[in-house]
Amino acid sequence: TLGKALIRPTRIYVKTVLQLMKQFNLKGMAHITGGGITENLPRVLPGKCQPVIYKKSWPVSPIFPLLKKMGRIDEDEMYRDFNMGIGFIIVVSKKDADGVLLKARKLGEQAYRIEKSGKGTTRFSMDEKLRIGALVSGFGSNLLAIMEAIEKKELNAEIRMVISNKKTALALERASERGIKTCHLDPAQYKSLNDYDKEIVRFFRESGVEWVVLAGYLKLVSDDLLSAFPNRVLNIHPSLLPAFPGLYAQRQALEYGVKVTGCTVHLVDSGLDTGPIIVQDAVPVLEDDTEESLKKRILEKEHHLYPLALKWISEKRLKIEGRKIVISQTGAS
């Protein structure tokens, strides 16, 4: 039954592994638990080595297609969250592969060579791109900067979906021209902000979105969105936060008389521009600056800063320590 399948205890492979180690040189082992195949297997490989496996090279229990359908879960997300029927992966040299396979089967295991293609199999690379969903309201120049960074291969990411609260947002047209799925959701059709954001969450989840970027999104977000993507919603703000939060940050800077302002990429929390800061860049305020001239120069910095922050995320270089975000020199192992 479905209930029995869901509460089936974790398999322990120690006895089998110990027997295999007596006869073969096992180069790596990954117990496929939380994080699925996508996140667990790369952890046991050296450096930037990226494995390639083949779907359908092993039988998949009917429970996984059922979960996928009932939960409206994207296939990539299935491989990231569930083991898809593979409880343990052993990495061996090519010359040992068949020997390990036969020995494991003799020891009572249902073993398969998942790196080997065959009839009906599909290649599946672990070199996963950062899967982005964007919320926009207007021109979308920051979204354009992100799309161009992806096109230039400066950012290992893909934009899965762009949603706007404004039907005429130019950002929708720019994304659509690049073959990106777009959607206009009219806030007036929803009873509350929570209901509206729940619909956004549904669309993003069905599209396999992993990170959400606010790119000129002129609307507050609710806890429903933030809890669906915990510490995975980004915003860029045209000031050096915590100075000048909220609307008209450039005007605030000019009125206050500061000599330096800038822009900030930060995680979004329930406050107004109060989330942990990822990266900032400074812009001098000139004596003859107007609100428009200052806005233009800050925007130039934003177009560099937003893709940079996403690049660090794609390289798994961010570590959150309370309110502080630490950027490591290399990606997480």
C-alpha cells in the first residue's frame, strides 16, 4: 500500500559494502537520502568532476510517479528530493564495474549500472543549473542582465518562469522572446496577498523553480512565498542597506546629502529591505546629481551585481551565519 511504502525503513548497506571492499577498490560511496541523487552523488567526487547517469537504467517504483503527479513536482526536483529507487551508489573503475555488479547481486542486492546507456534510457547530468523564477513589474533591465549573463555562459543558470503583476510589463516580452515561460497574474483576481502568492508558488513549483529573484517587482511578498522558498528569495535595492530602505531610495540619498550610495543584493525576509546582505557596490553622489542621473549610474552597478550574486549561489559559495552571509572562495564540498 501507499502507507507501507512511505514508512518503509531505510536500507542499511554496511554488510554488502564490507564484502565488496575485500575484493574491489571502491572509489566513492553515496547513501542517497535527503537531497536525492542530484545532491548526494557529487559530494563524493573530487573537484569539479560531474557524474552522468542514465534514467531508466534501473526500475523506478510506482510510488515516485504517483508522488510527482499528486504533488505537481517537477522531474528535476524529484531527483533532488527523492532517491528514485537508488538507495546507495558505489563509484568504481570501469574495469571493476561488472565484477562489483555481479558480486552485489550474489549478496542479495538489486544492483544496476546506472552510468551505462541502453534502450529507452535518458542521459541525466549532475551539472545542475540554478533554476530561477523571476517576479517583475516593468521594464526588466535587471532580468535582462541576468538573461544576458546566462547567454554569455557567465552564469550557470536557467530561468524557468517569469511572472508579472502587470500585463504590459516589457520584462514579459523580453523573456518570451528568449523562449522563457511567462505568465501575468492579476492581483485583483485574488482575495488577498496570501492567495496571490500561493498561486505564484504553485506556478513556480510546477516549473521546477529553486530560487526566486525580484527584478523590479513593485509588490510586497507574503510569508507564503517566503516559507515556500526559505532563504531563496533575492532582491536588489538601489542603496547601501540598511540606509534608505523602501521606495525612492535615490531621492532619499539626495535629500539626506550623503556623498556615497550604491546598491545591495540581499535575501528577502518579512521586513522592508531588512534581509541578510549578500553583496554591495558603492556609487559616489555627484554635486550636480539629479534623481534620474543617480538612478542611471546605480542601475549600471545593479546589472553587474545581480548576476554576480546568482553566480556565487550557483557555485554554492554562500553560507548563512545568523544575519551574516559568508562568501567562501570555493564552492561547498
